Amino acid sequence: MAASQEAIFRALETSIFAFPEMPGRWEVLDFPGVRAHATPQTSHPIGNLVGVSTLTEDNADAVIAQIRDFFAARDHTVGWWVNPSSTPGDLVSRLQAAGFAKGIALAGQVLTNMGLAIKVNPAVTVRQATHEDRAALIRVYATAYPLPEELAAVCTDVLPLAAGGRHYLAFLAGVEGPVAVASMFPFPKSTVAVMQGAATLNAYRGQGVYTALMATRLADARAMGLEAAILQADRTTSAPICANLGFEEVCSIDLYAWGNG
């Protein structure tokens, strides 16, 4: 049985909020009508993120102000994940009125042909990362995205807490050390694989590294019995590559941000 459309869209909209708490490092916050997490030691709109809004016209402004004030007290930037089912319908204009500005435009993309043949550059090798690779993962995540090093460490450590979550490292012939990272985890209670966190060092982009990372993750997801793959792809970087590989865009997701911390 193929992955259901309901499961695919639920993964596209909510998978970024799928990780459990790590005390003192990754908080799952409780605000009315939204899902949220925070990194109390780091100011970044991915580490401090709110979304999957089920707010109403009556309470939206008050909750937006509550969230903004919470992060202002920490002197932290906060991101707001605006997914297709976010409510109320005028959420974006309310966020803008509260000082949020659009940051990243993402394409929600899906692949249901898990047996897709992908041609890869033979100079690129990819393997699943181990605990011994932690320092390398943090270094490449921090440099390739880029991310603050503390947030890169949190992301490295929180992803394996999702059941089946795994990181990957990519290597290029003739280059010492990994040149790219990526991650993947099964979305809970589904047969959907979430492809997340791929980034290549600037000097090695355009050599098929991202494609090799995707091919390996898809093969592993297929071996795990997963029936579809999704990702929220940056329209300026990974989305065109994934479209060429056969991923279909099914929705748009935008990241808005507030604060200067």
C-alpha cells in the first residue's frame, strides 16, 4: 500500500516539529494553537521556531504578541513556519503587522517512486554517520549552511532522537574530510521518509554531492520499507535539483522571522 496523501501532507507541514526535548538545549514550547520549539542558548529562526498554526481571527494577534514577547525577553530571533493549512487565513498579514519579515521560501516536494534510478558522480561516496563522526557533523553543518556552532551541535544531537533518525556524510575523491552532510528520518506513524538537513560546503557544490546524498538516503528509506519521500526544499538551492530528480512540488511553505538577536 502506498503512503497516503494525508500522511504525506502531514509530514510536509509538521515534520520540522517532530523532535523531542533535550533538557536545556532543545525545548518543546506550549503556546496556544501552535507547535513550537526553542534553543535557549542560541538565537536563530530554525532553532526558535513556531508553526502549524490553528489560531483564529479572535486569538491570533494575542498569541503572536505572546510569542514575540517570549523571545524578545531572551533577545532571540524567532521564526514562524507558515504551512498551507495555517490559520487564520490572514496569518501572514498579521505576522507582518507584528514585525515578522519573510525569510526563506520553500517548496514542499514529494517522491513516490522509491525505486527511482539516480545517476551519481562516482567520485562521491556517502555513508551513514556514527557517533564518532559527531565533531565532523557539527563542523560541516555549521560551515555549509551556515549555522551557529551551538545550533549545529543541537541539530546533530536531536535528530537521532527521532525513531530511525540518521545523519549522513559525503566525501569527494581527492578531498580530505567530508564535504557535505544530510539527514533522514521516518515520519512517525507513517511510511513517509523525511529528507532533511542537506548542505554542501561552498567549494564543492555543483559536483553531484547533493544528488549522491539523496540517492543513498532514498535507498536506505526503501530498505526500511518506506513508500514516499518528502522534503521542504529551499527554492534557491535544493528545490531545482530535486525537481530534476523526479520530486513533485505539492505545496509552498514560507519562513518568516522576527528579531535581531
